[in-house]
Amino acid sequence: MAKKRNPALDDGSADPSKLDLSLLPQTAKEMRAALRKTHKEHKKYNQDLCARAKTAEQLTEGLECTVLEVNSYQGSTSFTPRSEMVIGGQSQSYGGGHVYRTEIRVNSGTLVEKLQFKGWPPLEVGDIIRAYIMKGKKEEEKHSFDPSLSFDSFLTQNLKTHLVEREYQPVEQPSKIDKIRDDKVVATYHNC
């Protein structure tokens, strides 16, 4: 016997006064059946997720772009060791050097409009570049209580994540950039 979905759970409010308890499993047998069904659905989802999963290398694509604008920024860093922190007083601070970053506005023929890059790659307006972008995102497997396992086993399960393909975003952070001239790579800049 299939039960209808409880509308009080669907609208996000979960108002207890609107909760129709008759739609929930009433017996231990119905509860076990509901748990088995959920476990089976999650197992299928996880199998599909594993089939779609790829490595970072497989998901990294070289996107050819024309540079429209280059803006480079420099900032200073400092640090205060915990051992020297003074509560209510002046703590000693030490210079930590400089941080360099560049924002590159590009025309790529895709959704990508801007590349963020650590350092100052010597790029200029009109340069043709190939930006290596990892088009992947982490997705977590779904877990549910398997009636054949103990409750302790359920609690100690590791939640696995997998990399799956995603669409380009307007702002990307490439792992490296190749500068192209006459169809040849003339320089490579790594985003470390």
C-alpha cells in the first residue's frame, strides 16, 4: 500500500500542527519496508554517482581565450605567533612578505568571463591564452540506514565524495595558463 506524501513536510515549514501522522509508517514492518526502499534508492544513486565520477585530470580542460583586460594586485601579509599573543595588550606582528594576484577578463565563447590567478603572469590585452580549468565538483554519496547493518556500523560509515563534471562558471581559477603565439605555446604560468 503506497502512502501519500505529507504536505506538511514538503513546504519546508514542518509545522507540527499540520503534520498528518497517518501518512508515516505506523508499524515496525512498514518502517523496515520504508528503510529498505530508501536504502535501495540511495544505493542506486551512489552507483550512478560512481559511474559519473572522474579524476581531476580527466575533468581538466584547456579553454582558449582572448585577453580583454589584465589587473594585477599586490598585498602585504603579516603574522603573530600564538606564543606571543597578549590579551588586552599589543602583540608583536611580523611581516610575512607579499601576495600577488591577477584578474584576467577574457573572451572565451563560454560562460567564463574572468580568470583569477596567483602571481603576475606577463599577459597583455589581445594575447591568446589557454586556461586549464578543472570542470569538476565534489558530490557526496547518500547514506541511509541499512537494516542488515548494526546501528554502530551506520554511524561509523565514511561519507565518500566523488568528482563529477560541472558547467563553466563566470569566474574560474585555472591551474595553469599557456600563452599562445602562432599556434605555439611560448610561455606557461602555473597557479601555485
